[in-house]
Amino acid sequence: MSPFLPTDPLGLDELLTAEDRAVRDTVRGWAADRVLPHVAEWYESGELPAIRELARELGSLGALGMSLTGYGCAGASAVQYGLACLELEAADSGIRSLVSVQGSLAMYAIWKYGSEEQKQRWLPGMAAGELIGCFGLTEPDVGSDPAAMRTYAKRDGTDWVLTGRKMWITNGSVAAVAVVWAQTDEGIRGFAVPTDSAGFSAPEIKHKWSLRASVTSELVMDGVRLPADAVLPGVTGLKGPLGCLSHARYGIIWGSMGAARASFESALDYARTREQFGKPIGGFQLTQAKLADMALELHKGILLAHHLGRRMDAGTLRPEQISFGKLNNVREAIEICRTARTILGANGISLEYPVMRHATNLESVLTYEGTVEMHQLVLGKALTGLDAFR
């Protein structure tokens, strides 16, 4: 009988192939070498100074557009992409966000809905990390209801003229291309917008207390003139951006468990060595109860992510199931971080430990790609057949 491993109490490693484990270990090693020694400093300073260098390194690992095929993309399985997201977010949510926005939103939109010319122009450089992309959907006054977006593109001869604003855009200030969704007379359309276009600007958002080791921006389009071939020809309507969001939410299902794992392991190590009343605090019943509950939710969440990944690889994963995973895993991850903080006591708020950093990052992850309430309503509609959105 195999020994009981605190790091893998359910034996979930046995579900992985040798190739799966190799991908996971490669990304874990890169994160340990290139992110963990610096991320507390980046978080404290509120910047990600090495973003372009990190993007190129992630490109060389095959982590950008990882589950896409062709155009320099790795063509990895959904489970392997999920494992990479878990390891990246175990280092920091900002690093996983960089990869998710690049691959699951910007690259995926072009790969899924773009013309062959657009794919050839943008995807190889993005897969290599030489070009960074962003995804413009959320607006200052429009969050969970993207159908009400105000950004508008109108035809002017053969050109398009794009005007509007997008908010809370990861990678925006460093992107070479922005995938921007806008109202048109034909319905909502997506545009591949070179960020050096006249009238386009992307001021960085400062004073964040979450995702501080990440570039977050506003996009401003002031009469940006685009040629006819800037529009993504493969989709019209909300199904375009929502399809991209489903792909990104899948990565979050795994990634959030990375933040939870890092916090749980920090608390477990601390409980074994921190002494109070003459013995390690891990020897007290209340601490053991906390650790047991955290381990339950952590590994249940990883098992859920793995199941959804196999369904995605089989082509049977439904959007409602993605909502199931995003709602559960992020909500449980943030509770694991909060409980871990209590085990660390006052040390839990120190950047010498990862727990508070993960907890504050997850406040953003809880909101973006669909809030708790939106995913509850998605599931409520699926369960009852009744639409509570309208």
C-alpha cells in the first residue's frame, strides 16, 4: 500500500501521465527559480518590472497559448495547461493572469475567430512571448453585463472607427495587440487592434491592493481608425467574448488551487514548527481541524479541476460545468487562504509568507471572469430552466 502523503493525500498524482507530470514539474521549477525569489518585492512595490523578459521565458516553455495548435503553440492537453496554471498561481496570481490573458483570451480569440492573415500576423510572436496581447471587454460602467457595452465601432468607407474605454485590462500597457469587443450596426464584433494605432492609449492603473505583481490598465480608444481586416471575421455577438471567457475560466479553476496549495503548505509547515504552550501548534486539536478542513477542500478542488480538464480534452465540457468549477474553487481557495492566515497568526500578514498575498490576489480572481453571483445564476438557470438575469 502506498504511504499517505500530506502533499497528495488522495493519490491524485496517479491520475497523471508521465508527460503530465513532466509539464507540471517544468513549470514548477521555472516558477521556483524565476518568480518566488522576487515576487514579494514585486508585490510590495506594485509592479512587474520583468514582464517582457518573463513573457519570453514563458514562451520558450510553451506556456503561452499552451493548449492551442499550430502557429508555434504547444498543442498541450487541457489537463497539462491546467497543471501549468496551478503551478504559476502557486507562485502568484499575477503571473497566471499574464499567461491566461495572453493565451486563453487574446490568443484564443484570434485563433478561434480570426482570419488566417490575423493568425499568421499575431500568433507566432505571441506564442514566443515576443508580442504581448490583452483582451478588452469590461468597461468602467459595464462589468457583468457586457451586452450593455458602450464602446462602438462604425464603418467609414472600408475602414472602422473605434471609440470607447475598457477597464481592468491585464497586460494592457505592455501589449502589442489588443483584442477589443465593440458594438457595431451588425452586433458585437471583435477587433485585433495594434496598440501603436493613432488614438489608442493604455494608462496603467495604480493603487491596487490586489494583483499588485501584474500590469493592469485602462484602454482608451479615441477615434482609432482600423482597416477592414482588423475585425475578427469568425463571430458576431456575445458568443465570441463569452467563448473566450470560458477558456480563461477553465485555467482559473486550476490556478486558484495553486494559490490555495501554497497557503495550505505554508500553514502546515508553520504548524509543525511554531511552538506555543510547550509544543508545536500543529499538535492542538483546533489547528488540526483547520488543516484537515483545508486539505479536504484543496484536494477536492484539484480533483474537480482534473475531471473538468478530462472533459475538455474529450470535447464534452459545458459552460455550466466551467461555472461550477470557477465558483467552487475560487470560493474555497480564498477560504483556505483566510484559514491559513489564522494558523500563522500575526506572521500571516507578513510578506515573508505567501498567505496574505494569495488571499488579496484571490479577491480579484473571485471577481474577474464572472463574479460569484453571476456563476450562481448560471447554475441556477441550468438547474431550474428559469432565467434570473433578466
